[in-house]
Amino acid sequence: MPCPFDHLTPPSGFIEQKTDTHTWWFKDSLLAEILKALEHIEDGSAQSQRGGRGTIQRVPLGDQGNAIVRRYKRGGFVRHFVHDLYWDRPPRPFAELICTETTRERGVPTVEVLGAGVERVAFGLYRGTLITREAEGFLNWWDWLQTHPPAQERQLVTQKVVQAITHMHAAGIYHADLNLTNILVRLESGQPEILIVDLDRARIFTTTLPSSRRKRALARLL
């Protein structure tokens, strides 16, 4: 029986690897480092921490920093019945990888995705995994605000966030879950850096984002 994901192809710079139960897309230039990182998870030596809806694991990439491995977990009421099982098409890990890569290519600051994987389960269901490069030194905007930064720093960061969101919308990217925890902040020598993350359910438009979508995203943020 053909794999239901066979029609998908990884974007430029990624290669596909398959086993009987898994399909992986890996960043070609870091393939050896990513495979070594996944070994740390298999042997139980990866660092685990709570993140979002579940546990994320931090693994070394040799001299290339660290990677964050996130297993997809259900939220809302449905999590009581299908904790980590999905049936979306295209599979969410691959869709998020494509959306994030497109967002980066259009100049919007976001994380670097290193890989995505799908474990095939019975009846067309699957479990998903996303691997990203660690955003070292960043806090989500909500946590950063809880440090009570000076007013001048808050103003600088807010201006930078506004610029990033404006650019994202001009680039035709609709973030379906724009909120304070999906915006990462880091101050280096007084200069703010911003990353917009969690493009799991993002939509990519060929033109600038329609006004109705902009208003919906900003209303969500507010």
C-alpha cells in the first residue's frame, strides 16, 4: 500500500529519508549532526524540559550549537482522546517546515528548521516531530515582560516587534496563532532581536496579506 505522504517533496536544501514506519526531512548540510543528535534521544541522554503542550528535548549539534526536538501534542478537549495522534493532510510537521522555510526566505525573522518527521500509525494516523535550531538567549515576549525591563527597552522591543509583524504581513504570511508566547525577544548590547515562531497553522499568500487576515491576526495578538 503506498504511503499517503509520498506525493510530498521536501523543499530545496532538505533531503528525505524513509523507514518502514517513518518519513523524515532533514537539512542536507547538517545531516550528520542531526542524525547524531537523534541518537541522544534514543539513548536517553537528551535534556528534557517542559515547553508548550508537552516536553521538548535539547540535543547538541557538535560545534553547530544545539537543536530543539519537539513532539507534536494535541491541545484543547481533543487531547483527552488523541493525545499525540494527527490525521491532517498535508502532515503538520512537513507543512510547518515548508511555511517556516518560506517565511525565512521572505526575510521574516524566525527560527531555522533542521528537520521534520512523521511516524505512520494505523488508519492513516501519524505522530509528528519538528527539529529546530535552538534560539539561544531568547525569551518569549510574555516571559521577557515579566522581568520588568525599563520603559526604554520595552519601547525598543515593541517597535521591533511591530516592524517584524508588519514585514510578515507585507510578505504574505498569515500567522494563525499570533500571541506573546510566539514572539521571541533578545537584547544584545541594547539592540533588540525578534523571532516569530510556531508557524504550525500558518498560511502563505502569493501577495501581501489581505486586510481581513491582518485584522484577524492583530485581534488575536491584542
